[in-house]
Amino acid sequence: MQFSVIYCVDVPADDNILDFAPPNITDWHETEDDDQFGFGHPEGCWEGGHHRKWCSILTREKFKQFVEHCGLVAEDTETMGSLGVPGGDLGWAPAISFTSVDSDALKSAYVTPFPKTNKQPLDRNDWIRLRGAVLAVYGKQRNSRPCRHVCTG
């Protein structure tokens, strides 16, 4: 199985964005930078903060390493999918939302798993089973740590 991943990170101004980068950064393509920062958190320690968005197609092993390294957890919420998903044959693909329990950065990922199968195309029931399997493996809650920032605003 492969995983198509779109990963976003926002950090306060005093933090180094690369501290929150995915592992094996050379496997990733950067699609957004600080020019896209500011939506929803332009005050306090977030003012002048940093933003990155990276995309990649990962093997199961590299995906597990990515999720653990970045402290991400699969969310049991419906998404509208991913547009322009790496590795997808179409412009749109269903996606599973992942978020972080790390309060020092805002981290999220949209993940589309691509199973090895001869059945093409996959239908809604296939997606429901695949989504359930991903949630069962990656949806376990992890311990969070307190935020080290004292933000106002």
C-alpha cells in the first residue's frame, strides 16, 4: 500500500518551521511557504509566524515513520477529500484527516491510501472499509504535551 500525503504546518514567529518538517525531507515536495501564513492566527506569538505545506507518496513503512515522527493521529471526521492528490488518477480523491496533539505547532495532513488491488476503480464500500482500517491503525490517541508558548491575542 502507498499513501498520498498533503502535510501542513504553522508555527509561531520564534520557532523554526523545519523542527516540524517530515522525516526524510528529500522525499517531499514543498508546495507552500511563509507567503501563505496568516489565515486564522495573525496575533500574539503567531504574528509573523511560519507556514509550510509538503506533499509526498509514501510506502507503508515511511508513512508509519512520518505519522510517529510528526505525532499525527487519524480523525474520525468526514472530509471533502483532496484536490490534486499526488499519485491520484483524478483531480479529486477521498482523504482521511490527520491532526497533531503537539500544541507547539498547528499540524495537519490529508491522507489518501492507495491499496494494491486488481479492482479498479474502487467503489464507496471499498473506501469505507479502507478508511476503517486506517482509523483502526492510526486513530489511537497519543499523549499530548503542554504548550511551551505563552501567547496573547
